Amino acid sequence: MTEYGRGEGSEPWHPEDPLYGNGGWEGQQADAGQQSPYGGQPQHYPQQPQQQYDNGGWDDGRQAAYGQAQQQYQQHDGQYDQHQQYGQQQYGQQYDQQHQQYDQQSYQGQPQQSYDENGNGWATGTQAQVPYPADPSDPYGQQAAVYGAGQQDYYGSPDAYPPPEPPGRRRAEPEPQIDWDPGPDQGEHAFFAGDDDSEDDSDDPKGGRGDRRGRGDKGGKKRRSGCACLVVLLVFGGGTAGVAYFGYQYYQNRFGAAPDYAGDGTSQMVTVQVPKGAGGYAIGRLLKDAGVVKSVDAFVSAQEQNPKGKAIQAGAYLLKKEMSAESAVVMMLDPKSQNNVQVIPGIRNIAVYKRIDEKLDLASGTTKKTAEKKYKSLGLPSWANDNDDIKDPLEGFLYPGTYPAAKGMKPETVLKEMVTQAAETYGKYDLEAKAKALKLDSPLQVITVASLVEAEGKTEDDYRKMAEVVYNRLNLANPETYGLLQFDSTFNYLKNESDIRISESEIKSNKDPYNTYTNKGLPPGPIDNPGDVALKAALNPTDDGWYYFVATDGLKTTEFAKTHAEFLRLKDKFDASTGS
């Protein structure tokens, strides 16, 4: 029996065949004239005719009817049934199930095509001739006048698709073998391109990627393999070197000696300014940045090993470049290397100005003129300079300490740092409230009292007694002095002298406001720069009734008296010690 009109051999189907376009074993494709529910076009499969196989012949008693949802194929030898069922799909609308009707055709007395159970396909025996007339519109013009004439068996050609198999014997098609080749544009590295010799032993019938891409012979592959090995060696070698370097650095940082220069340095000099409160590490950082020492740790170590290393204070230091840390510490402890101006307690401004000129290598009097012109811009407190008779507005505001003063700096820079320090220190005390409690007119008078205490006192024990003497004498109702201080220090400030021997005639003839022999009360302003001890004594005087004091040895020893008679005895003692 033939395949629904196919002649001898494998022939294309005639377009007018009622089963033209059916899909083979599935049997569910629409007829040639049937509208497809999946796109509206007829589905034509001329190379896949509808077949029903019945173990040695074609089943001629079975047909599909409308409304039937499955087809049953029965095989007499093996009895296999295949059921296919298509349910309805609902996505907002109902699709009617399409059924196909297949006409039953009877082929009697014809030899049938047999299927080779060994898997060789369909036998190509003699097919019965089907009496189809020749179709003038046959698109396959290469055929004979009528279908069924002897034709070449297309299933037997090497290029043909394999003949269809019964559903029970069909196997899933193997997955295609994808030979993915990213090519050079996809970033394929030569190391991952299959450069070893194992590719030559591949069983790939297509020759592998090497044949398709036209790669070279084994020699080229070996060269590429060598390059890959070189890359790997470089990578691992670089990693090993990096690990070794960082390991060495870690060991040096933890256990090795700090980097340091050797010797006393070069001839090149540099000034390093150390701020107040800087510790060893901060100083070491400044020295390293200036090129004096090689490392911070080396300086810190040298400072700790030197017994006087902690004595390094704030200030400016003239040092050499590339010094050993030990040499740098020794040089910083040498006063000759210190480019600083030291303000000691009790020093007058005129002396401070002279020191600044010397340190900055300026003409004598330059700093004094700068102070007179720019004192308002240097940061004085608002209560300072409250008297027109003040000789120097900065007197009492160049606070004792050590300040950088290296060549190249401006005088106002040095002065401003001193004034700023004084304002910060005085700001720690509530001087306005203290002034009222001490019956003074302003905070400036508190500083003035402290300057008198600093000028007349000799020891810390003297300072509180000296402060009481000042406050007792300022009382206009006191029976001893009636408001006159009578301090030699104020007259010496007026004269810019430090003479303890002043004649009575000279004193009485001078009416300057700073002469406390001829003027009652305090001088217009401070007469020096008091230190912290004198300031605290002025804020907390004794209450023992002291009105008089005499430096009985002329320098170091000060004795106090409460009455004028005691004072005269102390004066005689002073005259005896000095031979006057």
C-alpha cells in the first residue's frame, strides 16, 4: 500500500491531494484549505504526509471525526496506543478546538511498504501506481506526466532527511553541539584559547575550532602555550616579590631600626618653629618635613635616650639639614641654636623689643616703632589701654614665655603671639569681678598690681605680702601712707632704669604720673609683664596688716613691717648691709 498516493519511490505530494500539507504522525494539522488558529495561514508540509502504520500495512478502517479530542493508533503486533489530547486554552477568550477530518482511503491489492525493525528505515520496494492524472499546474515540473511514475528515491540519497519512524520508536533529537568561539573581539585570552597539544587528538569530525578559524600548526600552539606559561610565571613572580617587599617593610616597621641620617648634618641651615604643647612625635614630624631628620621614630628614640630630651620647648630652632636624630636633639638643647625670644616674668617691653630686633636682624628700634603704630591690631583685650597717660599700651601684655623669632619673620607677628597668649591667660580669670572685690577700678588695675608685685617681690612667699602692702597703701584713709605707694620700681620704670638708690630731691621734683612718690594711687598702667605667680598673688593677697617692706640685703631678702617705726629699723639694717 502506498503513502496516500505516492508512487514508487519517495515523491513530493500533489497540491490537490486531499491530505496535502498534513503533518505526518501527529495527524493534527489543518487541511490545505483550513484556516490555522495560529496566524490565519494554511499550514503546508508537502514533505511530511499523514500516515497510519499498522505493522506491515496501512490501517484502512480508522478515521478522525469532528469533536474527537484524541487519536488512537493500534499496532496489531505489539499493541501500542498513542493518545494525544489537546485541551482548551483560555486567555480572556475561548478558542474552539480544531479537528481535522481525514478521509478513509482504501488501497487494496497493492504491495505495501515495510519498515525495517533494525532501524534501517522504510523499504523502498515497488509502490503501486496511483491513477492521478497529470496536473498542468504542477509546481514540480521535473516529475513525469502522472504521479506514481518511477522516480528517484529521495530517502535513499545521502543528503535526504531520514524517513519518519513510528511514534513508539522515535527518539529525542540530540542537542546541537555548540562550538562557541568568542573570537578576538570577545576578549579571549590566548591562555584560554586551547593552546595545548591535546586539541590535535580530539575526535571532533569538524576539526575543532582550530580548523574553522584557520589557526596555525602545532608549532604555533606550542609558542602560544609558552607565552601563557611566561605570563603565569610573571604573575606569580610579581606576587611573590610583592609579598616579600611588604613582609620586609612590616618587619622593619615592627622590629627594625628607624631610618636615620649619620653625622652632624650638612652646611645648609633651616629654621624649625615648634608650637606650644608639641610633643616628641609632633616635633619629629616638623623636623622630618624640614629635612633635618630622616624619620620621626628616630627623633623620638633619640629624645627618649637623652636625659635632657624632654626639656625641648616651644620656639624657633636654627638647625642643619640631614642630621642624625641624636645630633638634632643635642643641637635643640643648645641655646645658641634657638631662634627664640624669651620673655621672663617682670621684664619690661623695652627689653623685649630689643631682643626681637636682634633675633630678626632688624635695626634697633624697629620693633618699638611697630608696637607704637600697630598695637591696636595685635589683639589687646577691650579693657586694655584705658588711660591716656599710659606710656606703652602693650606693657603687661607681652606674656612671659618663649616665642619663635627667626630671621625673615615680621615684628608684628612675634608681638601678636605674645599678646594673644596674655589675653588667653587673663581671660581665664574673671578680672572684672576680681577688680570690684579688691576695690579696684578696672581689670587693667589688677594687672598693674601684679606688675608691682612682680617688680618688688623676690620670692614666691613675698608675693602675697607684697600684694597686701599695695592694697593697704591704696586705702586713702590708712594712717601710715594716706594713699601713697612710694615704690621705687615705678620711678625706675619712668626713667627706664633699675637703680635702687634714688635721692629724695630727685623723687620729689618729678611729677610724672608714674612717680608714686608724688602721685597717690596706682600708676596709669603696668610697669612690666607679670608672670602667673605674681598674678595669682595679686588676686589673693595676705591679710596680716603689712604696710612696709625693705630689701635688707639689697637684693634677695625682703622684710616686711606694719608700722613706720618698724620700717625705720629695717632701713637702718639695709644701710648697714650696703655700707651707706
